Amino acid sequence: MSDLYTDPNELFDVCDSLGRPLGMRKRRADVHRDGDWHRSLHCWVVGQQPDGTPYVVFQRRSEAKDTSPGKLDATVGGHLAAGESVEEALRESQEEIGLSLSMDELLPLGVRQAALDVEPGVRDYEVQYVFLHRTNLPLNAFAPNPAEVAALVEIPIPAALSLFTGKCAEITVKALCNQRCHPNEAWLAEQRVRAEDFILLADRYFYRLCVQTDLMYKDFPHISI
């Protein structure tokens, strides 16, 4: 892919596993080929339904993405370009879901190391800066970018925990879907979601994120990824 959002020539800062730059810049395609550590941002949109049930919004990645196409992932996720700060990388929220954010609107959850051998020849090794954004905006208030996002999926925490712990095989959730023939429009629909719809991870990241969100809405004073 060579579009604006999956440019193989985009430059990343190569870093160590703690996110410290090593003074070297490489093309996106080469970083993913060689398994170099590089930095990224995850911003999770969370909220409460009218009855008080907390939920997390997941992004279904576009089929055009170079890694994990069509899979469910963080609400907003993007690489830090070479020389870019975490704060500057918040541009990803506006680009992906039409939501402009600043650092003071986010709750930091910490830094995560994610080493994912996506497929032969694609090794995505990321140091991820993880944040929560708490809002009660309805799902149709967002504007998912069809070049990057196939849908935004609102998953209630109890349903997510049941799915991730194997207590149920499938859940039905609300989704804001992009319409390919009218790329500037989106519509609400129901989608059935199974565990295999999510990016396969070794550390139960999505489960842990939902647990931490649940604790936050129960006024637990300390949460971390």
C-alpha cells in the first residue's frame, strides 16, 4: 500500500524496547520487515451507556492496512513519525475518527511493549503509549476515516469480559460502519463479534484494558495497563 495512511516510505525513529531512540531512522516497510522497535500511540475511547454500563470503543481496521487488516484494535492507534512527540501524534485521533484531543483530556495508562509477528516478512515491534479518553458522545458523533477504519464498535464491558474469558462465543454490538460507495457517510448497525475478530495477542491486552476501564468506572483510584 502506498496511500497517505499506509505509506511504506514513511520514516520512523528506530528505538530500543524501552522506547529510547537509537539515532537511526528507517522506512516503515523496512522497520516492519526487520522487526525494529518503534513507537506508537493507543488512545481508547470509553464511556457509559444510558443505564450506566461502561463500554469501550474498538476500531475495526481497514482491509487496506499493512498489518492486521480487518481486525479489531484500539479506538485510535498510530505510529509516531520520525522526530514526532507523543503529544504531536495525537493528530491520529482527528485523522482516524474525527475527534480532536489534547493531552489534558487523556488518562495515561502507561507504556506497553508489543512484539507481533504478523505474517512471514512482517514483524511489528512497538513501544505503545496507552491512554484513555472518557466521553459520553454517541457513536454516530464520530467520523471514522474509511481509508483507515472500517467501523467503530461499541462493546459493553460485561459483554467484552464474557467474550475474552470464554464464557460466551459471540456477542452482538453496536457499530458505526463505513459505506464504501459513499466514503463520506457512515451508518449505525449491529455486528456479531467473536474472539477471533480481534488481533491475536499473547498478553491479553484487550481483556486487561477492559478490566482497567471497569475499575475506573467503579472509582478505583489506581489503574494501569
